[in-house]
Amino acid sequence: MHRRTTRSGVRHGYPRPALVVAAGFALAAVAWVTVGVPTVVKYPTDLVATPSYEGTFTLLVDPVSAAPLDEPLELPLTVDRRIEAIPAESGATRVVVRETIEQRAGDLIDTTQTNQYVMDRSTLENVADDRAYAFEPGNVVDRSGAYRVNLPFGTGPDDTYPIYQNEIDDTYEMVPVAGDPADEVAGLAVHWFTASVTEAPVTDAYLDELGKAAALPRSLTVDQLAPHLAAAGDVDLGAVLAGLAPALDPGDAAALAALRAEPVGLEYVLSFTGRAAIEPVTGAQVRVDVDEELGVRPDPGPLSALRDLLRRHREVPGAVEAADALDALATGPAIPVYAVDYAQTPATVAEVADTVAGLRAQVRLATVWLPLGLGAAALGALLVGAAVDLRRRHRRTPPAKRPPPATRPAPVPEPPAREPVGAGRRPA
């Protein structure tokens, strides 16, 4: 009898092309994140932003005599700022950004200030470069490691950042506002940051810049400081010194005359508070508000001899009070010179937000959507391979054998019946 045999062990394998394609997409995603993103996500070399601000300029001293004003002079203030990347001076790794600030306050302030920054295009940190200057090209400054025009890509809501301040040639910390820094400005999700500086000494270059509007004195005589003593401590220094003169011997009288003629150096200091709405993906400033005050403090050195002289003659009416007032003038809060407060105009907030929204979309495309797309393509290739393999298995698996139909055994024929013994015989 002939027996039919069938092949029952068919080999099944996952499609190798699907694995190759999936691996290719996965490697492309890794390569893009590690190499492509740092190459593409950079500060643009053609970016231009023009925010404007409005506020108040308050003058507290006479710009000529430096004597305190009886009534502060308040003037409306406008500030126009242009932030412009310079393509011709920028390259693959560094961008040169020029900042032009025009300030107008009545007939008193009409100045244009220019600063230039050189930043790493990927980290957005300032770098040491001879092209970086404050106020004028000859005043080269080193802002390396700090930020100024822009915070880094992916600005964190819980992080602090060092910000360079041109006026003080130093940095301060920008920190998230207390509580929840998240907010929305002009349709953009932002994080609010704040900063403050108290009486930081300003640079000579900044004083020269201020001198373009009104020359600030670099020193005053003791007699020129008298109005500030009167305003701060109700002390008539002229009357006290007139009463002191008869009590002095010739040597002290000569010393007093020299002290009154000697110029007392002045140290100008800057204090400010501000807040900024930062779009976290790009690190760009969408809105900025600032309160600022310039103050001045006399050098305590030249005043110490006068204080000692006054305290040695306590018998002179007002001598002790005058000495204490000189102490307070030299070591207490700075004498306020002017104050400004300004906020970004709603129109330019909207303009900046529109520009930042476009940059944000580009950064998100490079850092989020493209890697996700490559990852999804890799997963899709794996799923297609799995489907092909499943279909192949279904086609190659032999059908299960059916058991043969049940058959009944053939009936067994009954044997013929036998005649009984003696049948057919006749009885005898």
C-alpha cells in the first residue's frame, strides 16, 4: 500500500528588510538628536527685534550744582531698543549682536547708546571677544559665561542665570518669580523671572555715557555737600563751621581751610529691580519692566578728618550732629540722583511675541517633532514587519488533518442451518 507523507516543520522568520529599515530610522533619530540638533538649533544671524518702552524719568538733584531739588522733576520717558544680529560678522559658532538704545525725556535726555555682544550660537552665552563692547567700540568688555540678550534654549522655570550689566561691568542673578512663574503673554506660554541689584558701583564708561546728556560731577567740596546734609539730617554745616572757627588753634584752622578746599570724590551706584517674561523654548525675552535709580555717595576718606575735628570740639553747637550727619552721608544709603521706571509697550510685546512664536516653532520642529517622526517611522517599520511575518505564517501553516469517516464493520453471514440427526428418515 502507498503512504503519502507531508512536510510539517516549515521555518518562519521576521522579515529582515523591516529590521534594517527600523534600525536605520532609529539611528537617524539618535544622530539627529546628538549631531543635527546642535548644528541646526542656533541663534539666528539675521534676527532683528525692536522693542519699545514707556515710563517716567525723575530727576532728584540739580544737574549743575548737584544740590537736591526742592521738588523732583518728572518727565515722560521713551526708550526705543533695536537688537540686530550682524550676518557679516557672525559665523557658524558665534553671532555678533548690536544693541542700539535711544532714550528721550523732555528736553533733558536725548541720547543714543550702543552696545555689542558676541555669543555662542548654541549655548547663547556671551564669549570673550575683542568685538564685544559697552557704550563705545574702544570699551571692550568680557561678558564670558553670562547672558544678556537671550537666555539659553530650554530655559528652566526653576533655574537661575547670570546676567551681565553694562553699567556696572558685573553680573547679577535672574531668578524665577516666587510662586508659580508660568503665565501667558500675547498668546505665548512664558515664565516670569525677576532680578534686583542694590547700589552697585557704576563704571567710568557709563558715567561718560551719562555725561552726553548732563555732565555729572566726579567730586564735590565740603561746602557743596552741605545742602545734602541739610536735606538728610537737618544740619546747617556752614553755621557749624562758622562757629567752630574761633575755637581752633592756628594749626587746626589751617587744616579746616584745607579740608574745605579739598575735593571729595564721588562714587555713583546703580540700584534696580526688574522682571522679564521668558519664552522657555527659545529663551527669548517677550516683555521687560524695569525700575532703576542712580545714587551717589561721597568718599569717606577725606571726610574722616573733618568728622574727627568736629568731635574734638563738642562744645561748639551742632558739631556732634554735623559729625554724625557726615558719617551717615558717607556710609548710609546713597544720595538719589535720578530714577527711571519703564515698561514695554503692548504693541511691541505683540511684535516680539510674533517673532518668538516663529522661532519657537522652528526649535520645536528640530528638537521634538523630527525626532518623534523618525522614532514613529522606526516603530512603523517594525509593525509592518510583524504584519508581514504573521501573514506569512498564516499562509505556510498546513491545514490540520481531518480523521477518516467512521465505517461500520461488514456483517458476518450466518452459517446455514444443519438438519437434525435422523431427519428425513422414516420410522421402522
